[in-house]
Amino acid sequence: MSEQPGVQFLTAEESAKVDIALLSSPEKFLTRLTISSFRLLKIIAQAYEVPIEALTPQQIVDWFEKDSKIRREQGIEAAVLKW
């Protein structure tokens, strides 16, 4: 799995659009999470060379384990998720 340079899961503009939407705070949170998750699922699907719809829960878990291992062994900048 290679690092995704410049990966941005939610832009400031998108976040601002969610802010002005006529949604409750929990709905806004879920909307932001869904947008970010969609982008991450695209990355995971690319890593497995499958369409998003074909991803299995196990592939998603495996991808997170690989990214976590990269972060531990190579540092946060080498991982996709920067947390």
C-alpha cells in the first residue's frame, strides 16, 4: 500500500456546506463522516483493485491493520491515515 499524497477526506468548503445545511448537529456529524468514509473506501478499493461495492468487511479490517502497521513501523507520514 503506498501513501496517498495530499489525501483530504473532507475539504473546508465541503465542511462549510454541511454547516449551512438544514440538519441537526448529529446529522451534520454523520454527513461529514459519510463523505470522509466514502473517500477512504475509494482508497481501500483501489488498494485491492476492486470496485467499492465488492469490498468485504474483512478487506476493510485488513487494510486498517496494514495502515496501522505502516504507521508504527515507518511513522505517521508513511501511513494513509494521519492520526
